[in-house]
Amino acid sequence: MSVDKQQLTSLLSRVALRDQEAFEALYALTNARLFSLVKSIVKDDQLAADLLQEGFLKLWFNSRHHPIEHPWAWLCQSMRNLAIDELRQRRRRQQSDDSSVLLSQEAAANDNTSTPNTTKRQRLDLCLEALPYEKRNAIILAYQHGMTHQEIVAHINSPLGTVKSWIRRGLQELKRCLTE
């Protein structure tokens, strides 16, 4: 099935006017290919179906903000971004869950006055404190708070290359400090 640019443009324009028949026709025309795209990213049928539904709901409620020039590319990119965002959120939740388990294990270890865990944490804290503020802040935002490079850039208002450099060099310095 090839997607006709004029047909998509017409349907999207009508969807912007809240034409339910156009919305249904757009869904019928594109859902199979968009589902395959999303599923190829998330690797789960149910999640892909949920994301496809969410994507079409966003399209319905925000349809005035779509580009008419390349409608198929825009639809694919929108669904792709939705799938990638979901994977990132799941990864962050997983890391957060892992962090809370580690913190509870560390707290239990500290309650048992287990000095190896305490000294490792103290050593990490000392090594982090030895880093310059910018590097330490970027590393903490990335690894403790799970922020992406782009989110860090927006948060601290610094160029992307600088943030990446701070993280990379900071991790190298941490590694050196921890292995000494």
C-alpha cells in the first residue's frame, strides 16, 4: 500500500476541522503501517497498540499543529517519537526502581554496620566532591536523576557539547579516583 500525499493532506486538514469521518478514514489508511513501525521499536504488541491509540488521540486533540508539506513523514516521526519516549520513560522507571532497591540494600547494610559498603559509598562521595561543580552536577543529573543530555542542557543552560564533555571527563576522573 502506498500512501497518497494529497489524500493524507486532505484527511489531516479535515481532522483539524474535527471531521470524525476523516479521522476514521485516516486511521483506516495508516494504522497498520504505523502499528508495524511502533511495534518494531517497542517489541510488544499490546504496548504498540496502546501507543498507536495514544498517538491518534494526540493527533485528534492537537491536529491544528501538524505540517501539511510532508504528512506521511510527520505521522511516522510522531509515532516513532512516541515509542522512543515510552522506552525512555520505562528505562528511567526501571533505573529508579533499581536505585531504590540499591538504596534500601545500602541502608540495610549500614544498619548492620557493614563497613565495606559504607566505605565504598563514602569513597564515591569523596570522589564526587573532588570533581569541579559543573562535572559533578552534570553526572548527578544524568545518572542519579536520569536526565538525557538534552534535558541537562535545558536545565543548566549550557551547550550540548559542553555537557557531554563534562560528563565524559567527569566519569574518567571518577574512575581514576575510585581505582586509586
